[in-house]
Amino acid sequence: MIETGHIALIIALPVALFSAIALIVGIRVSSKRLVAGARFSVFTVSVLYTLSLAIILYAFVAKDFSIRIVAEHASRDLSAVYTLSALYADKAGSMFFWGWLISLFTTMLALQKGDYYQKIMPYALAIMAIVEIFFIALVTVVVNIFEKLPSLPPDGWGLNPLLQNFGMLVHPPLLYLGFAGFMVVFALVMASLITRCQATEWSSGVRGWAVFAWCVLGLGNLLGMWWSYNELGWGGYWAWDPVENAGLMPWLLGTAFLHSIVMLRQRNYLQTWSLVLIIFTFALTLFSPFITHGGIESPLHGFYGSPFPPYILAVILITLVGSLWLLSRRRHAFEKGVKPESLISRESSFLLTNIILVVLAFIVLAGTVLPQIIKALGGTHIALERSFFDRTCGPLLLVLVFLMGVCPLLGWSKSAWPSIKRNLLYTFLATVVMAIGILISGVGNWYATAAIICGLPLLTICVEWYRGTRARHRTGKENYLRAFFSLLNSNRARYGGFLAHIGIILIALGIIASSFYNMEKTATLDIGDSLNIGDYRLTYNELVLKQDNVKVSAVASVSVSRKGHTVGVMRPSYDYWFSHQDHFAEVAVRTTAAEDLFTSLVWTGYDPEDKTATFRVLVNPLIVWMWVGGGFLLLGGVVAFTSREKRLSGEKR
Amino acid sequence: MKGVKKRYLIGGVILLLVVGYLFYLSFGSSVSYYVTVSEFFARGTELYNTNVRVAGRIADSPVDWDAEDLELRFSITEGGDNMTVIYQGAKPSGFKAGSSILVEGKYHSDGMFRASQLIMKCPSKYELEE
């Protein structure tokens, strides 16, 4: 049974190889039959791959511990859902899963209709097939994902308790979906370059895929932060660790790409720039496993002893050299774009946004790899602290958010001062008044700064929406609600973008508030003791010891009052897991719109007589808005993705 | 047209300078030495009272946890050298004798390393060490 999966995967390798070769040869000799055969073998690869995945998941569900990957990550007592997610807790398993998504996307690509896709399809499929070969080779030739253990262990090692969390269930697949999505965009763009497609054509063709990949990757990163916050017990969500940066960098460049293709479609401007962006975005999606598999030393976490990094690095280099060479050969034939006439125009603000995003990605990359490079060159081994990233990236992020407020108010090509003044003046005044109000109320200076920086773009978007809705209401005799939705519908790409901007602004608000205004306290309490933090008073009432066959849990019950009023009971726990012979804290979080009260039980002696316990308590202001912002990001992505604009390729007829 | 290009150039240069300055400023103050326990002592008193990251393994010697004062006291070892570490806070997950650990903080002339942060260099976060 299990062998079938292994054989299916082994067969998939030459089939994928055939499809790549048949596509390339078929194009050369312009043989339609060969290309059709290759297309068929693309489908075959995904069928074989899916069969193989189904069988390995079956091995997990059936808890077949004779298979190494199952024995290392699953155990008899592991719940069904986490048993499935244990697949991507493995180094080979995660690449296997990612490769499966690529095979799926290749098939979806082969099924796309429209003139543009027909023209470039063989090339795009060939690129996808080559990458697919690499992924299958990693899990069959380099390591064997179906490897059997020499002897059957009585039980598996089990999944790390930290990974048994909703965040870790969805964070890795979302990242891989985003990575695979950007791979499709890359393949499409390169194929367009080979076939000498003009930018106005391909930029429309790849837009949907780019929006999808960007949105999913953004959500994946955010859910990783959510997991870190809710599971790791330190009360933070981002530590600028190399493995975190690994997911952030392609997203930053992908964001820049998404904005630069707007320029392309509207003004045929920034062609080479957009191409370079997608090439490096794709390279960074591959750099991400290079980091998590130990290519860059991460103090926090990662896959231990993975053999993959050298292979991944080789593919990154080949990709970069090949695609940049192709670009340099083609760029002379590009159609001339429309350059902006004025510095104060929407084009310029798009360009500035792009530059800042690229600079951000570069800083993160430099901070991640520099210590390693210095060490490799024989220099001193240094470490960069978090403060490096905070100080360099923080201000740039704020500028970026601020630009979101200015950009929609500027006209294309050239903005006249009077119109800018008219558009910007009132919103700007409103934010300043708001900021002064906050300053006087004495909440804090950083809140005032945050209000100006986040408030301006938020207000701008609202004003834009109000104006558009009012115009429709007046001309179309629609009521305001109808008018609002038909406005959204009229230009989903634009208004989806606005929704995503609201998401980013809310995330920025949460980051600013929780970075500058959080309170933290650690204290050892006995039953009946209290501790005060901010407006809260926490009283330690009881400690209940529970034991099952997985762990011993010490569950504290802490009653919480705010400004003298009882608001509830929180139950953080401190668990000893037999499988890992280690302690893990389960945090308890009380969320309100204004702030989170975060409690973590970090030590207790499991002594029924002496119930002394140490608590770590944090008050994190406005943090819930980060997760709400994620909701807006998703909404914006969906609205922009479903944009039914005229495809340029269809217009030709 | 020419004027716009020139202004772009000036803008670009200013941006680069600002970013470069930010980078330089932060890099200098955020950098700390990353050494193992034996490398630390091999440098004599050079790294005393400066921010460093020291890598080692948690020694077999008893770990002292003072819940009242929230003080954790333990030893790390590497290359035959030992270092006593004091940390204000509870044991992190994965804290066991033999585990790899990174301690971040300053070594004081009284012979104690006062750590501001403990990072478990735990390869088993995702996978078991083989």
C-alpha cells in the first residue's frame, strides 16, 4: 500500500522530465502533438503526486510507524487534525507538500483559457515542470520521503506541543501556497519575456495570480505572528529571527511587484523594474526554505540537519543568472512607456512606495545574511540585535503607511497644487486636530504620532469612498448603501487595494501601540496573592493539577478585575509533556478592543501542598487590531482578485 | 523632462543617504559579539562588561531557581570552560542539562554573567535531534 505512493512519486519524476523536454522540443520543431503530449503529462504528474500525497497522509492517519516521517512526527495519542499537519513539521514533508501545490498549480495553469495564456503556455509550463522536477528530486533522490525504519517502534516521537496549535496548522500551508503562487507569476512573466509579449499584455495576465499569492503569503506571515503570540508565551509576535524574515522578504518584494504592475498596466511604465522585482521575489521564495533548513543559522527554530540548502542555493543562482540574462537580451525591444511629467503625481508616489519596499527588503536581507557572510569570510562572529531592524525598518514602515494616505489624492501624470490642497488639506487638518486631542488627553506622544501617521491614510480612504458614493447617489439615484457597493464593484482592483490598505494601517496601529505602550510584570504568587498591572488586578485563586496519558497540567485560576470591577477568570496552564520530557506554557489571553491582558504561567512545582506559581503578565494595547487588519487584508485580496476587468488579450479581437 | 529627472536623482540620493545613515547608526549600536564559552575566556578580560552572546551547553550542575526573587542561576559549559549565568526569569521550554543555549547579556567582573535574554538553541523545535 505505502509502496504504491513511493512508486507513484518515482514515476512522476521521469514524467515531469518528459513534459519539460517535450515542451521545449515541441516548441522548437513547432509540433502541436508533442506539446499536447507534454500537457497531458503535466496532468499525469499532478495525478501521481496527489496519489502519493494521499498515501502518505493515509500512513499518518493509520499511524504507520514503520515509515520514518510518521514515527518522527506523529504518535498514537496525537489528534487527527494535527496528525495531518505533522507532515509539514518534517523537513522533507514540507518540501513534499510545497511540491504538490506546484504540481497542482501547473495543472491549473495548463487549463487557463484566453489568447494570452495560449500564446505563452508551453514556455510557462516548461518552467513550472523544471521546478517541479527539482522538488520531486529533493524528496525522492536526495532523501526518500517514504523511507522505512529498520525496526518498528512501539510509538512515534509525537508532534512538538508548540506545533499543536491552530496557527501552526494554517501558517505553513499558507506560506507554501503564496510561494507556489509567486512561482506561477514568475513562470508566466518569464514565458512572456521569451515570447516577446508586451508588458501591457502580461501585466493583466499575471495580475490575478499575483494578488492571490500576495494575499495568501501576507496572511500566512500574520498567522505565524498570531501563533508566536498565542503559543510561545513570550507575549510578542515578531523577533526578526532569520526564519521569520524568510517569509517577510518575498512578501515585501511581492508587494512592490503588485504596485509596479499597476504602473505597467496604466502607463506602461517601470517595465524592467517590475521584471527584476518578480525575479527576486521568486528567488526569495526559494531563499526562505534555504534559511529554515539551516542555510542561515537561526538561534530560534528550524529544520535540523537538512541536506537541502546546497541544492536550493544552486537553483536560486541558476534562476537568477538565467532570468536576468534573458531580461538583458529582451529589454531593448520594450515599448516606450509614459513617464510621469511631475514629481507630485500618482506615478511618483507609486515609485516611491516601490523604492521603500525594495529598500526594506534589502535591509532585512542584509541584516539576516551579513553576520553569516562576515563569519564565512573569516571575520569575527557577530550577532545583530532586534534593535537593528526596529530602528531601520520602523521609520520606513511609517513612511509607507503615510504614503497610503497621500497617494490616492494625487492625479495621474501631473497634479495641480490647488487640487492637492483641496484634497489633502481637510483630511490633514482633521488628523492634526485628532493628534492634538490625543496629546492633550495625556495618553502619550507615540499615540499622537500614530494617529497622524495611521489616521491620515484611513481618513483619506474614507473620504474617497464618501465622495464616490455621493457622486453615485446623486447621478444614479441609488441609496447610499447600494451606491457604496456599486462603487466597490465598479473598480474592484482599486477598492480591493484600499481595503488591503486599511488592513495594513490597522496592523501598523497594533504594532506601534504594542511596541511602545505594553506593560510587563513577572511575579511569584501564593494562593490568595494579587498583582497589579495597569488598570488590572489579578488574584491567584486556585491551582488544579490534572494528568492524562500525554501530560501533567497545572491549571491556575486567576480572577481579574479592572478598575475595581470583576471582569472574569483566566486559566493559564503549565504543562509537562511526557513525550518531550519538557514544560510548555499554555497562555490565557483576554482580548478587548483597547488592549489584551496576556497571562502565562511560567513556573510551578506541581506540589499539591505548595501551590506557589510564577506568572508573567502583559498588557498589550490595540493588538487585536492586527488580527482585524488581517481580515481586511483577506477581504481586499478577495475583492481585488475577483476584479472582472477586460483582459487586454480579449480586446484584440 | 530634464528637470524631473534631475529632481528624481536628487530625491534618490537623499533617500539613499538617509537609509545609509539609518543603517550605519543601527548597525553599529546593535552589533554584539557572538562567542562560545571558551572563546569568551580566551580573550581575557576584553569582553567583560560588553554586550555579548555566548553559546554553550547547560551544565549538569544543579540549577538554582529562586521563585521569590525570580532569579535563575545555572552554569553553561563549552570547550572545558564553565560560566555561571544569572537570569531574571523562569526557565524557558527546552531548558535541560545538555541543551544548547545562547545567553545574551554582560559578563561582570564578579565572575557572573548577567543575561538579559536566554535563547534555547533548540534544533528540536520542529524536529528531534538524531
